[in-house]
Amino acid sequence: MRQPIFWFLAAILLGIPSKTSISSAAPAHAQAHTNAEPTGQTSWKFAVSGDSRNCGDVVMPSIAAGVKKSGAQFYWHLGDFRKITDVDEDIDNQPQHLGKPLSKPVYERMAWNDFVENQIQPFGTVQIYLGIGNHDTTPPKTRAEFVSYFSRWLDTPELRAERLRDDPTEVQPRSYYRWFESGVDFINLDNATTDQFSPEQIAWFEKVLHSDSSDSNIHTIVVGMHEALPESISANHSMDQSPIGIESGRHVYIDLLRFRDQTHKRVYVLASHSHYFMDGIFNTPYWHQHGGVLPGWIVGTAGAERYSLPKEASEARVAQTNVYGFLLANVSPNGAVEFNFQPVMEKDVTPAVATRYAPGFIHWCFAHNSSAH
């Protein structure tokens, strides 16, 4: 029987893990995804990274070239398209703006147009999925404006069909959603602001897990978001920075552990926000003592100013800063996913970018766009 809503809200605020099992965590009308393609007979690939502010117009075209060369079926951007708090260096150094600095209001109006033109268009026909980051909600930008502006990517026929299947009343696109590929459920969550995850988003998420738990066509879930879930190695720059983030993020993590342990299906967790690459982000004392370690990655490496690694980085399987690139995921026929970081270096800059920008600025992006020591 579903728990009363006041208990659910209290659990979110106080960090009390739900005692309800995954099999009873959703209303009875939640249905298995009967149209999901079963696990295929061949391997296939997808690509993911996030944080393309600062030098994204230099780096992202090279990521696009690498993704297309890899044969990945889609690219998933985990948020922070443009800086918004200030003019991105790559926009400042575009030939038309050299010597003519943009005013902040003019920059704010054109920033997302620039992202689409210079960072998304290079992917050509590759399918794009967009997550939302904290800089994508920095004033004057809002979540509502994000959803409206990027509705072309958030309200595709595929995503609309899945959204309406989950809830026929959700006629408008949202910043959180899911889609399916060959036995894998991809879940894009929104934790771009300190009031997330909201009770509404968690209720939706638990309905999704309930549906997947009983769906024999789903063998794997891959969950992506901007900020890493709490108590990771990157806790100094993650959902740990707000009380609601801590409690609701722990709740989601426990839900994922319970799903994995009850269904024996595979679970993978992706994030960006911290501008480095890290594999094994949940190998922390907290999660060893509170249920277990989920496989998790941070890949905030799409052009943003690189950050120093946290002092606990030695506990990760791999930790690298002052790098750009993307995760290339190889999905096996049995639903297992292998993630490998694909670096993008200065020599990989595309001819179009090399023609547009001065060599000194391109070198600056690779050599000096960093606060890491």
C-alpha cells in the first residue's frame, strides 16, 4: 500500500529512506514498457559529457567529430551550456566581437543561440539529449525558459510518447524525462537548483523504477544528471551543497540501490558539474556504510574551466583534470555497459574552429582554461 503523502514529504526533508519496496513504490496504473526493444544481438554505443561553457565553442565541435567517428547512436549533454554569470571566453574571442565587447544583456540574449549554432549543429544527424545545469538556470535564465527554448530537444515525438505513457496529463515537456534504447532505460534527472529533487520529481522517478522492475524488456538503467548525487568523492561540488539536495539525493541513491538489489538489473549513474573526469565517484566511506557503492562517473569535460581534483580523488578508479573529452559507452547485448573516456586534445581541433579563432586563443583554451594546480 502506498505511503501517505505527508510521510513521503517528511522522508524527503529528513532523509528517511523509504521502507516501501520498489515493487510497491508506484501507483497501480504504472505499466511496464511493453514497446521497449529487448536486448539486441549486437553491441552499440552512446556518448555523454557536460559543462561546455567557457571554451565549449572550441571543444564541442571536436567532441562531435569524435562521437560521429565512434558510431555512437546519440550524444547526451548533462548541462551548463553557457556561463551566463559572465560572457564566455569563446564568445568574447569570436572575430566579430574582438575589440567590441558584448554587453551583458546582449550576451544573455544570444548565449543559447550560440550554443545551438556552435556546439549542437556540429553533431549533424546524431540524436541529441539535453540535461539542465545550474548555469542554465542562473538569472535571468530560468527552468521554464530552458524548457521552452529547448523544447525541440525536450519534446521530440519519442520523448513526448514516453512522457504521456507515464502520465497522460503531462502534455508539456519537462526538464526531466526518459527514453529507451535496446533494453536500456535512460533517465535524465533535474537537480540544477537547490530545491531539487522535488517531491514531484521523486514520485515520477519511483514510478519509473517500479515500471522497469517488472519489465522483462528492460535490463539496465542509466541515470544522468548535472550535479553528482550526495556523499560522492566530489561532495565539495555536488548536491551536498544544499539540505534538500542532500536529503533528496540520498533518497534517489537508496532507491537505485534497492532497485539493483531487488531486480538484479544493472544501474549506472552519470553526472558532470565538477570540471574533471572521474570514474568510481561513490567509493566513499558513507556509501560503504549505508547500503553499497553504485558505479558512477563525473564527466564535466566539454569546455568549461577545469577544476582541481578533490583530496579524496585517490579513492576513485580514475581521476583526471585539465582534460577535455567525452565518455564513450559500449552497450553489450546482455545490457552491460563499458565506459571509456575519450580525450580531446589541441591537435583534434576541427578545421572550422581553427579557421575561426586565433591560434593563441585555441591554445589558451587547452593550456590555461583551468583553476587546477
